[in-house]
Amino acid sequence: IWEGKRQLFYFNRLKSERKCVIIITIIHWCQARGDFPLAFRNEGEEIIMNYNISLIPGDGIGPEIVAEAKKVLDSVCQKYHHTFSYSEVLLGGASIDVHGVPLTEEAISTCKASDAVLMGSIGGDAKTSPWYKLEPSKRPEAGLLAIRKALNLFANLRPAYLYKELEEACPLKKEVIGEDGFDMIIVRELTGGLYFGERKTIEEDGVKKAIDTLSYNENEIRRIAIKAFDIAMKRRKKVTSVDKANVLDSSRLWRKVVEEVAKDYPEVTLEHMLVDNCAMQLVHDPGQFDVILTENMFGDILSDEASMVTGSIGMLSSASLNETKFGLYEPSHGSAPDIAGQNKANPIATILSAAMLLRYSLNLDKEADAVEAAVQKVLTDGYRTGDIMSDGCKAVGTKEMGDLIAAAV
Ligand code: IPM
Ligand code: MG
């Protein structure tokens, strides 16, 4: 039976030995046809999964943190008897060095042919790296924007959650954090707005002038709003839609469309908030937020702010999804070239992104829970990378953190 890209085989009424023989025969048959991935389903439960995952190590600390996330995925495979096949894909500076461009057609097709993509980070030090001598459309960041567009990844989910263990690393006062801490998710529109509008730099009467365009159509707004409301239904049922409707036309349309979508979700409370106020509320009373729904640029800025109040941007995962189950998963942080290759980076954001990949793209909830619980356990046991270190805790490097989490799975 075909289910999306996967074939499912049902065996409910066969004896175990017969199942083994048949499974092995089918694996051989599919390998010969190049037909992976497969799933085998027994009494409603899938028993062997084979998925294709594209890995984009990228630049800076990217290769180190992706290696640790892969280690954790390998331990998930071992424990739950799945097999993941990996294809490495070049993006950003790593692709410029080999192909002269930050993203190739081949990279796009490899990603499209896989079930999900796990990415590290891209980009280098803009002051020193030769990548930034290239014209803007050939720089590492252009590759990231192009892959988001090519894969139609319009929905960027960025959870910001305060671990009890990390309260010390949170820059907010105890009374601001409150008893219950905070747990929010930013739903950022990712393929529209200023990032993808027309832009140019011209000269008028000897004066240089640069133009960026911010545009949204109602369909782009509607599909991201629906995502946010769907997510809110599985959480605390509150959506805060963030805009600048006191100034921008695109924000006024945003508000109107979000209100229309809200009518289909009577259980969800909707509030609108201006972006400047939201920036303030995030450090004044972060506990008030459940789902923050916002456009591309505001989401970029607010998600960095939200991540910092969790203690470290090194903890924050993200998922970028299209209309199907396919997604690209990456930490919310950048490539930190200053600490690259030194075994200092915190791999947790990437490991938690891998957990999101298991949950959203592969439907492996149990396995995703196991990864999240493993991260929680290692923090409870007092292990910390430099960015989240506090008194009395045990300092570890990137690799050791990955080893500990993989072992805890
Ligand atoms: C992010 C990053 C990117 C963005 C950059 C690297 C282009 O800051 O994913 O938040 O602005 O979207
Ligand atoms: Mg950003």
C-alpha cells in the first residue's frame, strides 16, 4: 500500500517466521528496484521503518552539531529497530567552496527525494570570510533562503521553552519568570514578506537608494494562520498574532485574514499584538504566550529574543514545513564561526530539531519523546556546555554532550 512516498506492507495474520522471510524478500526486491523507504506494519504498529534523511552539515559549528544529532538518531534506530539512510548535501559556504554557488539543483533534488532534512547552520564571519566578497545573491544566506523557497517551507516553528534546570541561565528575574516558567512556540511565515520581495539598489541624481519590498497575499497569510491555529489546538489554545497594523498595509491584511481563520477555531483565543509591544512583553511577561503567529522578518527577530530568554539560543530547535509532512529541521541559532571546530558548541538545539523531525515528518512520536526525555535527563544530571554552564554543574564539550544524550535514549 502506498502512503505518500512510503510503501506499507501489512502482515497481520502471518506467523513470525513467515513474516521474517517475507520482510527479507521484500527488502531485497525493493533494493533491486531502488524503491526505498519501506515500512512494515504489524497489528497496526509499524515494526521496521526505513527512511531517507538528507543531512546538511553546513558551515561553522554546523558539521559538529549535526554529527551529534546523527549519533542520537543512530541510537534511536538501535533502540527502536529502524534504519535511516543518510545523504549529505552541501549548502551555504560549504557549497560555495565546492561548486561556486551556495545551493545547487542537485542539492535541491536530493532533499526533495528524502523524507526530511536535518541541517546544522550556514554562514561565516562576514568581516573575514571570502564568501562575503561575493555579490549578495551568491553568499551563504542566499542558499538558505533559496532552499526554503524551493522546498516551499512556508511554516517555521520555533519552540521556546524554559527548562527548570536552566533557570540560572535565564537573564530574567525570578519574579518575571514566575512559578510556571514559560513554554511558547513562534510560528513564523518563512517564504514571503521582505525576505522575498523585490529588492534593488539604484542611484538617483547621484544619490544611492536601496529598496526592499514587503508584500503578502491573503493565501500566504491564510495557510500560515491555519498552521498556527492547528498547533494551538494541541497546546493551550491561545494565538497571539503579531503585526504592525498601525503602520503597514501588509499587517492590516494580515489581521483581517487571521480573524477570518480564527472563526473556524472557536476554542482558540486570538489576540493581536503590535510587534514593538511584543518585543517588550517577551521580557516583561513571557508566560502570557502560547502560540505567537507572525510574518517572516518579525519572526526572525522575535525568535532570537524568545530564545535568549530561555537561557541560551543553543537550546532552541526549529522545524520548517511545507503543506505535506516534509520538513527541514535546524537549530534556531547561527554558525558561530568563532567557536567552530573547538568542541565547544551546544548540540542540544540540533538534537531537539532531530526530535521534531521524528515527530513531524516521520510520525515517530515515541522516538521523539525518548530524545526529548534524554535531553531532560542529561540536564537533570547536571551536564552543561559552556553556554548554559552554572555553578555546581559538570562542564562538557559538544561530543560528550552528544554521547550522553545518545546513551540516555
Ligand atoms: C534564521 C536566520 C536566517 C533568517 C538568516 C541566516 C538568513 O537568521 O533562520 O533565523 O534570517 O531567516
Ligand atoms: Mg534569525
